[in-house]
Amino acid sequence: MMTREQWLRYGVVDEHDACGIGAVVDIRGRQSRAVVDDALKIVEKLEHRAGKDALGRTGDGVGILTQVCHAFFQKAAPACGVTLPEAGDYGVGMFFFPRETLPRRQAQKMLEVILAKEGLPFLGWREVPTCPEVLGETARRCMPCILQCFVGRPEDAARGLPFDRRLYLARREFEQSNDNTYVVSLSSRTVVYKGMFLVSQLRQFYPDLQSEDFASAIAMVHSRFSTNTTPSWERAHPNRFLLHNGEINTIRGNVDRMIAREETLSSPVLRGNMDRVFPVVNASGSDSAMLDNTIEFLVMNGVELPLAMMITIPEPWKNDSAMSRTKRDMYRYYATMMEPWDGPASILFSDGELVGAVLDRNGLRPSRYYLTDDGRLILSSEVGVLDVDEAHVIRKDRLRPGKMLLVNTRRGVLLQDDEIKEWYASREPYGEWLDQNLVRLSDLSAPNAQVPSHTQERRDRLYRAFGYTHEQVKDAILPMARTGQEATAAMGADEPLAVLSRRYPPLFDYFKQQFAQVTNPPIDAIREECVTDTTVYLGRDGNLLEDRPENCRVLQINNPILTRIDLMKIRAMHREGFHVETVSLLYYKNTPLERAVERLFIECDKAYKRGANIVILSDRGVDENHVAIPSFLAVSAMEQYLIRTKKRTAMSIILESAEPRDVHHFALLLGYGARAICPYLAHECIEECVELGLLDKDAHTAIDDYNSAVLHGIVKIASKMGVSTLQSYQSAQIFEAVGIRQDVIDKYFTHTISRVGGIGLEEMGAAVEFHHSRAFDPLGLGVDTTLDSVGFHKLREGDRTEKHLLDARTIVTLQEAVREGDFEKFLA
């Protein structure tokens, strides 16, 4: 069993699923044994989508969600000494308790106490009948004690959601008091049976599911095939509201922002009870479980279930010219407060009355469904999972990318995507709210002031101070400014890792982007531009739980790579609801870097207290006695500090820095918290190239083309992980560190995977001092400001160049050894 600290270090980015899903629904809400039986048949057909151990006896997980069947529990409860009230007047809880008697009894007693404090009558316990002999050895060894409890409905709570809301509050309080117990489900409308099974073992393990009395109008099933995960009883699906096939690749940023939102979220529904619910998400859960936590939180706070799914997994609305204005306005309104939970996903969801399905914006996890003449919906991740007489099939179809399907069993209707979304879009005047409150960068006027620029002598020193090289100017900045596209380069390189380099590489070089796994196909960012979105929003995030016009009072930016004029416009904006402040990244030379970062936190706190909701971190002003905190360290450290202090959604970070110049740099900065970036020295470098005749182009056009190339490069990087929106990519931390000490990772790059330790803040500070001394000689003897040619792509000789694994001498010796057949020379 992993400790909490080990789980956090293991990283939620490792927790992804690639599974089989299915659902059988009686549209008119008629409970029947056939619905449950057919759903079990579906999951038993999905064996190829379920992982298993090497012996083939233990699976990754299988489960089923159904309605609470009163006919079944009314017969089962008396055997446990429990008399149940009418249907809907009691809730059923499914629990995985520890097998040891003492902690189990303590947890049971704690639940009873919490229920009593909540005014919920506790009716009794039921030991769930199980057949452990059907399990593999691995699953049987870690099998929990499985119990059900029955909870009565108090008179002051109506049936359905109001009653479930009371159960939710009690469950959240219980969960925070008991780390050794997992609550599978606790609801008056749904119950979940799941475990660490092979697909055939679900029905065999739980005799309840074999009972002819066990009926439902809704049954959702899931067979789990986990990628890079450790299977467990808890991680099996369904979760409490949904089951999921796919991966949420932006999960780290999604979770961090949900945690940070706790400071600004308020709801008339759970007013006075929010502290019992927080934290919203369980950090030790999988990506699917954390989305389920979020959906459940929204629903319990009054957000209707279909709308909660639309907010978290929106369709690609920005570039869809066929979409109605009202629907686009609704999506834009919610986009100002919630980023998409992005990645390939097919999700089934239900609250016991509604059941629906939604597909990711790229359609990379297909969902197909049948409608039959007896009023049933049969949906699965593939066809052929259930034998259906073609004579009874009245419709065959599939879920389209970004679309939703919904069944309301109480009303007995099947609703299509347009019908659902247009209804929600027309509830509030979202378009009017946006017109009155949303501020677009393009609409801001530029101040009557000169664009800041440096002299040639100062600029040459800054190139040195921030580690610019001849290759970076020639092979990165110039090609992008010239063509508007990122230059093509080799996939591999044989120079040392950054931690082993002798040339003090920038901190960016210690981080490597992650790529899509086998189950997670990347998207084509060029041919699928209709689903990509580069819009970002700055300002204070609104209250997601209450629809209000001021929620969308934010600054909209279509390209987060800003020009110096863009930044001047933001600095000079005087609009209601916006307060922009600049915080310097400079510190005195020879000051410990850790002290400089702590001072940065203090200065941002001061800005927050003065009402700032947009903070510009700037490294302008480097001189003989002032050095700058590495921009990447500053952004990530500030992001993590704002998350820890619950200010992340109250402030947006803009970086004004001389350091970033390569696409990788910008991707890291956005991926770790920056909302927008102004690379002022890279832009001045382009102007200098125009002045020197190295670039035959208008300077403003060249800068715009450079910014466009950077943006498209970032989109390509994101697309390799199946992420299609920059808003989701921001803070998602889809990178691994190589050569950073663990304590630095934990504090300043929290949750980043770091398999190899290395440098700390002392070495980072030494790198800053090294480059600064080459720009501003501490002895005043003068410096050579010519850019180094370190030989990144082509081998160079000299003390200031980078070593390569394969140098010219090695290659010549190898060729001679092969030609002469000299094995000794080959070994040499």
C-alpha cells in the first residue's frame, strides 16, 4: 500500500485509463432484470478492453452502476435486521472497509456518528454477499471488507437530489476522517458494484447481481485497461457519477485550479457547508476519479448534470461557424471561468434519473448506440457487444465529436445534442453579459508612449546575461521571424544532458515534454485546426456556481505571445474589475536565489492586497548589480505559491522576460502557469536583424510572424499529448524533469515527475551569476559580447563549446576500424 506522500510523488499524470464502456437504458424508466443482465453481458464481451496480470487471473477492474432497486433491497434488508421505508426514502451506501476488525469497527462507528450529527437516521449494516474463490490470488490478497449501509431520509429533505446532497455532506466529512475506507457510492438513487476483477468475475463475485429481483432502468458498465497504473479495488469504474474511456491529459492543471477555486467558490445551495466538502478533489485518485469529484461537486451545488458535463468537456465552439450565437455565447461565458478537461474521452454519466454520454472534441474514443422498438438505448465503445435482433432496431448511430446524448428516464425521453445545449444556452442572456463585461486585447488602445527598447551596447550585454547563443539566433529566432514557421530540426541530439553540461544551460533544458502513450493518439494540429483554440483569459476567475454577469469580466487574448505594444496596452488599461501591477524579478547580485524567490512571494502578496488581479513578472533592468530570477523558476514557483495560498484563480500571471526565445521555452512557461508572455529581448533581436540586413522584412511583420510561429509550435507540442486548447494546456505540467533535486521539485515544480535528481537553487543561482559575469565583468576589465557558437547542431571546437557523444575523431576512428577490420581500434 502506497503512502499519501508516495502517491503524490507517483503523480496523477501516471493515472490514465483506456477501457471498454457500455450502457443499457430503458428510456421510459421501467426497471427490469433484462437491463442489468444485458449490461453484464456487454462488459463480459469487452474482455479485450480489460487489462489482466501475467497469469490471467486478476484484472485491472470491472464494475456496474445501477439504480437502487427497492424490490431487491426490501427483501435483502430484513435478513440483516433492517426494515426499509418506501422507495426513495432511504439511501444505500457501498463501502470498501479494511479487513482488520478494529479499524473497520472504528470506521463504521465514525460513519454512524456523522450521520446522526447530520440528522440522517442510520438504519443498519448489511454484509454484501461475495464469492472470493472466483478471484485471482492478487485480487484476493488485497480484497477489502465489503459492506452496505442503509440511511433513512429525514423529513426536512425532499426525495432525490436534496436527500443525496445531505448524504454527500456526510460522506465528505466521513472521507476526511477515514483514510483507510473507500466509499464506493452513497446515494438514494444509484449504487455501484465494482472491484479488481476480470470481466467474467463481476457477475460471479457479487451474488446480488445474479438475483432475479435485482432490476434497474439504468445500467452502466466499465472494463478497465489501465495504462502506466497500478490496479486496485478503488480505481475500478464506475465512479459515483461517471465512467470514462480515455485519458485526461490536462489533469494536473485542472486539479490545481479546482483546488485554487475553493477561495472564490460560493453557493446558496451549500452555504455554510463548503468547509466540510473541501478539498473538492481527492489527489490520490485517477484522472477519471478527479473529474468525477468535480462533476459531483458541481451537481451538489445546484449545477445540473448535463450542464456540468458541458462546462468541463465543451465541444469545439470557437471555430464552428454553423453553431448558433446563443450556444457560442454560453460556451464563451463558461470558458472565462473553467478550462476544458482535455484529452481523448468518452464518458457515460448518470445520477439515477438522467443518463447520458459525451464524446471529446476530437472524437478519439468512439461511442456507438442502438435504439430499439421497445424503448431501450444500448450504447458501447464498439458494436457487437450485445446480440440484438435487427428487426427490433429502429436506429443505429454514433456519438459525434464534442456531442452529447441524454436520456431523461423520469420524463421518458431521449434528447439529442442540439436540443440539450440550446435549452441551456437560452436560460440566461450570456451574449449581453459578455458584451458588457468581456474585454478584448484587440479593443484596448495603445498609450501615447514610446515602445521601450535598449541601446545596442546594452542589448549585447543582455544577450550574454540571459545565455543567448549564435545557434539560437540563427537557427531558431531568425527562421521563425522570416517564414512564420518553426524551423525543422533533428529529433535526437548527442550533447550531454543539461545537468551534465559544462556551459550552464538555461533551466528550460532540464525539462522534457511528455508524449502520447499507446492508448492516446496525438491529434493533427495542422489538419484539425477546427478543434484547436489558442484563446486565454486574464483576470479574476468568476464564481462557477452562480450565473452572474460579472463572472465574465476578464481580458480575452487570442495569442498569449505578446508584443511590447500589447503589454503596454495591458499595463495602461483602466477598466472596472481590473487592476494590473508589475512585480520585478530582479535581485541584488550575490544574494541567495532562495531568498530572492521568497521576496517575490511577498511582493505578489502585497500586490494582491492592493487588489491586483493581473500581475506582470518582469526582469527588465538587469545591470551591473542586479540579476534576474530565471523566468521559468519564477513562473512555476509563483504558480505553486498561488495554489497553496488559494489565490490562483484571483490572479493571472503575465511574464515580461528577456529569457524565452525558443518554442520549448514558451511551452514550459505556459505549461507551468504563465497566462501570457512578452519576450522583449527576442523581439528586439528581430529588429536588430532587420537593421543589420540579416532579415529583409518589416520589423513589425517579422515580430508578428515570430509570435505566430511560436504559437503554432506550442499547439503542435500540446497536440502530441492529445490536447487541443491552450487554456487547458496552461498549468497542465505535461513535462518531466531530468536533473533537478527533489526538494526543489516539491516546492517550486510541485507534482512534476523527476526520476533523476541533480541541481538545487544553489546551482541555479550559480548559473545566473556565471552568465551575468560574462555580460558585466565584476572586475570592470571589459567583456566580449560576441555570441558563443556552442555547437548544438554542428560540432564546434573550443572551451566555450558543448561536448558531443560522437565527435569527428570518434567517427573517423570508427570508419578506419571498419575499413581495416581492426577490432582493437574499434574498442579504442
